[in-house]
Amino acid sequence: MNLNHNSKLPNLKTTIFTVIGKLARKHDAINLSQGFPNFPADPNLIGLVNKAMKEGHNQYAPLAGVFDLRETLCEKMNRLYGSDYHPETDITLTAGATQAIFTAISAFIKKDDEVIVFKPAYDCYEPAIELNGGKPVLIQIKAPEYQINWEEVKQKITPKTKMVLINTPHNPSGKMLSENDMQTLESLLDGTDILLLSDEVYEHITFDGKQHQSAAKFPKLAERALITYSFGKTFHVTGWKMGYCVAPKILMQEFQKVHQYNVFCVNHPIQIALNKYLQKPEHYLKLSEFYQQKRDLFLNLIKGSRFEYTPSEGTYFQLLDFSKITQEHDLAFTERLIKDHKLAAIPVSGFSINEQPARSLVGDDKMLRFCFAKTDETLKKAAEIICEI
């Protein structure tokens, strides 16, 4: 039977993660491409989930999430960022940060609305905008600094601009927006009806004493911001798909209208367990130290290689510049790295504007993204390969 239909995403290609993951498996390569740990979560957290299941927390949770967890999370945010979020009205537990981002976009973006997106960017942003009839307005930020040109942002704002989407700490560059960046954005948006969607899933993975500048810290941003977070990134459980979104009541009401008919609610026993686990702040406050040790180990092991780098400021990703090795397009070099050297990374052009080599070289800054959320043994094996190239 032939069913004729017009795709809502006609130009959507296979994600770079799928392409590289498949190639890595085919060639049995060490996989530092996808952003998930290859070490276990805390057994205490696993035990708390098991306990919650045995205690009978196995039916639907409230739409917005278990109240005690919402209360704990709002207290955490208000303590860390000087914000004033309320558990009754300003927070919703979600099936991961990606669902939170999709729901936030679906709740507010209508046909022909413009959304400013900074590239390179995580690949879930633009499809969500396009599915809702919106138009991504792309601004390429360039290597090696990956700093936003705010004057360019100002020029891109039009009467159709509905939302600005930021990500800090930034995937894939590992850069963090500064206090000055956030104040500049605050000034740009002041007096407008433009919303801010702030992807802050790596909030607790920051290095060298740098402080995460959450949109929640800046009152005139917070009043227009939907901010998304991920338990998967924080507690090494990406497969649980658990996250949350905070926003002022007037925005959260619209968010929950979509959430209600998207997933309604999310995993109940895991919420019970997370609330108990979060009672010890060291479980997230020590995360920076944990990952900085891994970043430093990885960089020390490859310091004799031909790759160049600026140490990551946050996230668990490190960019390596291969321009002194070859002038191949980054996708071609990545494929050769997998096939010939048995090591997988992600080419940064896959996150950038017009990433296909046949169309454009915009975003091909000769950078590869490596994930260091791996065991020390895996990092040492990968570093040996890197140093041989």
C-alpha cells in the first residue's frame, strides 16, 4: 500500500551520533563519541530506586512530579542561584532534558516565530522548532574561542523573534557563558516579549573554579526563562531519562499544558529515590572535582600528541584541534580515525551550520569532540592511540 504524505521534517538527516556510533561498532573502536559514562552509577542511588519500587511507588506520579522532590529542587536552586522558585507552581519533572526542551518549544513557538540558536549546537533544538512551524535563526560561533558576538545577536533580533536558546556549559565546545555574557543578554532582551530557553544540563560540571552562570541568577532573565536540567548527566544515569524544567508560574502553566498530553508524568520510583539522594548536596557539589580529575588525566596523557587544545571549562567534553595533522574535512578524518586507529570521536561540523561537506565548510574548524566521562582505563587506551597519530 502506498501512503502519500508530506514529511514535517523533509530535510532531516541521520544524526551524527548514529552515523559515528554505527561506524564505531562496525570497527570495534574505542568510543569517546557519545556523551554518556561507561562506569556505573552510585550503588546507593540504585538501592534507593529498588527500595522505592518495593515500597509500592509504582503508579502514576503527579503531573508536575512528586512534591517533595519539587520542593528539594527549588530549595537547591534558590540556595545556589539566589532565585525564588516555588515548588507548587514553577517546576515540572520531565522525561529527560530533551523532552523538557521539546515541550518548552512546543508550548510557545507558533508558525513563523523565529528562534535564535547558536551553532555548534546539540541536535535536538532545530527539529523541535521546525515541527512547530518556527524558524531557527542560526548564529555560528567560531573556534577556538567559541564566544558569542552579541552585536550580531542584536542584529538578528526582529519583530518575529520569539525565543533565544542558549546552552551553558556548552556542548560541544566545553565553554561557559560568563557573567558579562548573561548581563549583556539580559540587557538585549529587556523591554521585549522574547523568551529565553536555557539548556543547563551540565550545571554541576565546571572546572578550574569557574562558576556556572545560570539564567536563574539574573532576575530579568529569570522572569522570561525556561531552564532545563538533567539528572542523567549529573548522576551518570542517562538511560533513566529524568530531568526537569523551572520557569515562572505564567510560563510553567503553558509548559504543563503540553507536558500533560505529551507524557503526563514521569518515573515515580526514581523520583522518590532522587529526592532522598539529593538530601546530601555532596552528591552533586563534588561532581566538578570528579570530572576535572578525568579531564586533567586525559589532557596530561595526550600532551605529547600532535593535537592542540584549550582545556574544557565545563561539560564532560574536550575539543581537540587536528589542523596540524591534516587538512581533511573533520568528518573524513573522523572516519579514518575509526577505521585505521580504532578510536571514535564526534566531528564538530556535525553541530554546525551546513555541516555537509558537499554543501559548505562552515563550521569545519578542524575540531573533534571527545567525551572523557569514561573509566581511567578507557581514557588511557584512547590517549595511547591519540599520541601515535
